[in-house]
Amino acid sequence: MKHKKANHPLRGRNLALAGACLGIIASGAIAAQGQTNSVDSDKMSELEKQNQDLANRLSALEALAKQEGIMPSGSAAPKFVSSVSQMTISGYAQASYFYNFRRPIGGYSAGYLWNTKDNNFSVDKVKVTLASPPAERSGTDWTAGYRISLLAGEDAPVLNPGGISTSGFNYVREAYVELNVPIGTGLNIKAGQLISMLNWESGDGGAANPNFSQGYQWYYTGNGPSAGVQLDYSFTSWLNVKFRVDNGLYAGAVDANNGKAIMGSINLTPMKNLWVNLIGFGGDGSATMDTDGASVLAGWQALPKLGTGLEADYFHFNPDTGSSGELYSIGAWVWYDFTSKIGLAFRAEYLDDQDGLGIKGIPVNGPAAFTAIGFGSPDANGDLESLTVTLNLKPTSSLKIQPEFRYNHTSYRGGFNGREDQLILGMGASYLF
């Protein structure tokens, strides 16, 4: 969006004079029309000469107005006006209160990377997105667009990019430009800071997901935003492919490793209400570890009121020094809308860390008290399970209220602040705009 120019002292007078001239021209034209049959040719010539003089003066004023930026230089609307009229502003504000019945030491629930402070009224997230219309996919026209999402709040350290030199990206969750190249059905190219392709859940939590809190898969078998380039092409209405190169699975906004990571996705829509994404990835995960693996994401709207989701992941970690490790996970979602205002959602997930590199070894942003599920545990590896039940209340189209109960269990000895399980109860609210 361009900045408005500073007010020029001549502009007000120029516009007033232009308006007066237009009025004189209009009245002169009316007078001339009414007197056509009664004035002689000399009088008519005099009126025409006056009108021509006024028209010349008006042209000069228009030229001055264009020079000063008051009027467009062409027939189209000013570019900055067009940009503002096409830009959309959206987002949400999110708040919650959750209580851990295990009363965690220090007030932070270990391994619970959202609503981080226990027994606390939290401002979880405030997100604002500025965006143009998406670049229209076309085989004949070049089109372009942009998207910028700014996010702050208690969950921001986990949601926004990590890695080195993040001071300039603390509130930037997503920022990219996109271009449609008119090849075939249209090749979409995005460049900038892109959010993860890996997870079934969105990082927006209850604002976009059936459950309010994020699942463990979202973090431990996902990755944060990273700067890179993505190519996106639809062969048919049911087959789409994506290919991405970025700084690294856990590199964040600034490259901190020796190479790059690649990720590809085959997106299938075999039926109207069924979709499946097959994802593969590999490359530098961080400055000290290569990471590769695969994921399957799927969703099926079985009935108009009944929806389901699935995520299965395999991660292979290969550190620069020491032995490699593997992480497996599977998660399922089921939700049912009794009415347009009341619904119920369930989430179940299981993560198995074979060698201690998948759960305890993945970099985490945020206070040390909740930086890893194995915090304080002597165990090198273990597993993690979670079951979440969420009531979805939608009194208006813009407001979601989500009371939620969550049970977490781990085989890590004392993994949850000296215990092997957690019981967390509370409620979150999201207002979408």
C-alpha cells in the first residue's frame, strides 16, 4: 500500500477552482442550448469562444492536479486506491483459561505448548492478516498477489519462526508474494516465509480447528514457518502437486545450516467430500541434524454434520554426531455438529519416539519449563498419548466458545513435572473478523 502524499497548499484551491470552472462550463452549455433559436451567429460564436477558453483553463488545472497526484494520470483509478479497495483484512483474537489438576511445578505444564501458564487467564493469540486476492490460476494471464499474517500473544513463541536472528520476525507468522505463470492450468509460485505443509491441524488452534488446544502431532511431527519458495500446479480437479525448497525443517526465517530442505506433496481429491495428501521431505533440519520422512493427511466429510480427519507420520533424524533416531505418530479427529450452534469434537493421538531424538530432541521456542515433554525425565526415549474432548459453541458466526477436557499420558518417567499423566480442563474463546 502506498503512503499518501503530504497535503500541498495549492491542492484545495486547485480543486475549488476546477469545480467552479466545471460549473461555469455546465451553465454556459445550458444557456447556449436554450438560446440557440434566438441569438444571432455572432453571439453564438462569442459563447463558443468563452466555453473554449474555459475548457483550456480546465485542461491546465487538470494537468496541474495530475502532477500533484490529486488526479490519476490515466483513465483508471489511482493505483493506491485500487490496492486498498482490493486488500482484505482478517484475523482473530483468542483468549482462554485452563487448569492443570496435577498442579505443575513453576506453574507451567511440561510438554503443553499452548495456553502455557497454568491457572491463568491467557491472551493466547491475536492475529491480523493483510492480503490481496489470491493470484488467479490461469493458463493465459499473469496474475500476482501477497499475504502477510502478524501474530502476537502467549502462544506466539511456539507459532512464529525460531532459529537464529529472529528479532526481525518476532510477530511475522507468514509473509509471501505469489505469482501465476500462464502455463497449462496455471503454475502458482510463492516466495517468502511460508507455514508448514505437514500437519492436519492449523496453527490457529480453536479459531480454525475442531479442538481448541493444538495436538502433540502439530508440534512434534510438524515444523515452524520457514523462508523458501513453493511451486504449486493442478493437473486436474482431483490432482494437485506442490514442491517446496526452504532454509530447513527447523531453520526458521534465517538459514542456520549448511544446506536446504525440500518437501513435496501430492494432493488427491477422489471424491467431493474426501481428500488425501501424500507428503515427503528431507534435508537439513537444523544446524546439527538432517531430517527426512513422510506424512499422510486425510479428511472425509462422511455426513453433512459428521467430519473425520487422519494424520500419520514417520520422521528419521540423522544428527551430525551420534546415532540416528525415528519417530512415529498417528492421530484421528471426529466431530459432529448437532446444530449450527452446538457441536462436539474428539481428538486421539499417539507418538512413539524410538531413540530420544523426536520428542526430546526437537528444538522448541519458549520458557524452559515447558520446552520438552521429557523435561526432568531421565529416560532417553518414550511415547506420548493424548485424548481431547471439545464442546463447540457458536452463538454467532464470528464467535467460537470451546470448553475442553484433555488427558495426556507419557511413558517418560516423571515427564509431566514428576508425573506420567496430566488432566487439563478449561475453556477458550475465539472471535473471528
